[in-house]
Amino acid sequence: MNYRGGKAGEADLGALEDLSILGFGCMRFKKKGTSIDMEEAEKEIMHAIDSGINYFDTAYIYPGSEELLGTVLEKNKCRDKVKIATKLPHYMIKKEEDLDKYFEIQCKRLKTEYIDYYLMHMLPDCKVWERLISLGIIEWINRMKAEGRIRKIGFSYHGNTQAFQQLLDVYDWEFCQIQYNYMDEYSQAGRAGLQKAAGMGIPVIIMEPLRGGRLVNDLPKAARKLFEEASHAKQKRSPAEWALRWLWNQPEVTVVLSGMNSMEMLDENIRIASEVTVGEFSDKDLVFIENVKKAINEKIKVPCTGCGYCMPCPFGVDIPGSFRSLNVSYTDNYMNGFREYIMGTTLRATQSYASLCKECGKCELHCPQEIQIRKELKAVRKRFESPVFKAVSWYAKHKMLR
């Protein structure tokens, strides 16, 4: 496993412990029924630790995630081998006392007395940070750091480049976390934000390196063909490997988080992280990625990553599932998308199709990608909810699932 600390290229990253360049994202554990598959998750976490991964990222609002991670680390007596990163749900903070309240809940779940890397979760802009300052956040951080309860403070971010760069300047952050991948090179915080942060000595943690798996599983045929035809001097690379190597090619990237939920995925990512070097991409490699981007952009309709921050919908709409089906209907073929839509929203006890939307707009307040969700759900409805769909929906609701 490769590690980065101290300096990354020419960017002084300050006093940073050696972190594995591959981090374990704990948002997408495999499910067993409606709950996380504890046995499988434990195997994956321990295999990751044994392989040198030492950065584990979770959050207060990831269902069951903090509790699972804490249980595994306590059971296997390996808390001191890892750095735990979790996030303050600032959107739930109404008064100063709430800061201690949520932090203590998180420590109890994680079965630890301290958090190594503590983030303001989805900090959107300076105005929200000013609200937290008015509630005493700076004094609270100083106290928690003095007591050894928080080792490093940072923030995670979804939004545009300008707001991200402004946030970098309002506090002495010790790290930050951004959505970044070859499709988001010039959106979200983007390459400009990455380079500014690194230039300020702020380590950058990368989330959504594969856009929630869409840069692997939902590629249009033209992009899949490019990957199949591409060859390397030693071996062919999978779409995931190309995406990860593109990130680690950049010296400003400190850790790349991957939501690994299978041993196969874990082993592949560990292998890649053990082989990569900064600056390894040739001009030909960079041109190849640009060609893939063009092929993807020709087909994708909604830039949804499936993060789920828009959920739950008050009226039961499966928003990420609807958008995934819409994109599949264009990137693959219509019938594959329609089949996914039927299976995901209709052939279930509680139906969740797009036309259940009442246009309240709550979802759009939380979407990191700033998607016009209400508008796009209308596109989903127009695309899929034909008389055939309505007949299947009625039959499933009144006959099949009674």
C-alpha cells in the first residue's frame, strides 16, 4: 500500500500522518435483508486493515455505519491501527449544546474517546459557517482539540468551485473532502479547488471517485468499447482502474475513498493503490480519458451519483433509482432502463415511481449536484410511465403484491 504524508509533489501538506492513499468509504456496505451484512462487512474491514488501509470514513447520517465500524474495531482490538473520519451533522445543530450532544453520540457508536479526522458534513458556503460560528463552533473545536477528543478538523463539500475556494479562506482547516473524478474535473470543487487547497497545505480527501459506481456500471456502449479496446504495455485496465489511476496521478490528491463492498473490489483497489505513482499518466493516457468523457457526456441525462442525500422523499419517490433507470435507458438501451424502473419502483410492497412526486422541493435543498430534481422526475415520468407501465403498476399493487 502506498502512503502520502508531509509533501505531495510540490504542495506542502503540513504535519500530516502517513495515510494510505486508498481510504475505506463506509456508506455503501452490502445489505442482508434491510440491514448491513455485519459478517461480510467485518471481513472486508479487517482485510483492508491487514492490507495497509488506515483511513475509514463514515458519518452520523449513514444508517448503521458508525455503530458497525466501532463494533468491528473494538471486537478486533485495532482502534489504534486506523484513523477514523466522521462528520458533524451541522444541519441538525440548533444550539451550542447540540455540538457536544451529537459528538458524544458518535463517539458512543464508534466506541472511541476521540475522532482522528472530524468534518463539517456537506458545508455548503460561508454563510452556514458563520451561523456555526455564532453558535460557538470555534470555541468548541478549540476545547475538543485541547482535550484530545478531536485530532484534525476539516469539512466535506459538494457545490461549485467558487464557494469551495471561499470556504478554504475562512478557517485554518487541517484537511478537506471533495467530490472529484474525471467527469467532475471542472465541476464541483474541481481541479482548481483541489490545487488551491493543496497549495495552501490542506490535504484533500477524494469522495465519489467512480461517481457512486456509475463510471463502472452505467457506462454507455461507446465508452465501454473504448475501455475494451484500450491496452497497456503490461495489462488491460478496468474502467475502475483507469478512474483511480487518473486521481492518483495528481500529486495534490492525498486519499481516495472507495465504497468497497466486496472482496473482489477491495483486492482490485488494494492492488492498484500498491502500484501507482504520481505523474505516471502519459499524454496518450490523458487523451484517452478525454475521449471517454466525450462518450459518456453524449448519453448521460441526469448527473446523479446515487448518494441518497435527497432521500427520503416525503411522498415515497425513489429519486436515485428513478434517475439511474433514466440514465440506463439512454446509456444502455431503453428496455434495460424500463425494466430497472419497473423492478425498482413498482414490483415492491411500497411503490416509489416518479409520478408520486408532489413537487414540494425538499429534495432539491439537499442535492449535492444541484440537480433540478422536480424537473428531471417529470422527464422520468414522461420516459417510462406509459399505459403499459400503468397497467403493470395496477396489477402489482392490486393483485401481485396483496
